[in-house]
Amino acid sequence: MPRQSWIQINGELVPKDQYVAPESSRLMIMPDIKPYRSTITGEEIGSRSKHRAHLKQHNMVEIGNEFVKPKRMPDVPGLKSDILRAVRGH
């Protein structure tokens, strides 16, 4: 009698060769990015590794959904009064 492997699913034993994993639990592979032209240099970037290297080389940061803390403007003497005067005069 040949040996058989079993999988326990929700308390029931199922022969391993008859088990089909649900679609939601199957391995998903993210495809590579589509080639694009760099807005910095104009060269074509055709892979994720080249994209990351290109950003690093040009000291750039890709921004998506993450929060970026705004930079504080330097204090400029008289700036506030100049802005108020311009708004009131318009």
C-alpha cells in the first residue's frame, strides 16, 4: 500500500494530492515596473533595481502615501507684515 500525505483543513483530513488552495491564499508575484523616462536625466528606467539606484544616485526620495513632515520656513524679518499688506491691498 503506497504512503499518502494528508492536510488538515478545518478539522478534516484531506489527501494532499486532492487539496486546492483558495485563490486568496495562493502565492502572488508582483510584476516588474514598466519602463519610464526619468524626469531628472531623461534616461529610460526599466526595472525596480534601476529605479532605486537612480533615486539614490540623485538623492531623491519616492513619496507615496507616507506622511512627510513639512519643513519650517526660515524666519525672514518683515515677511509677515509684507504678506498682510499684499493681501489687504488686493
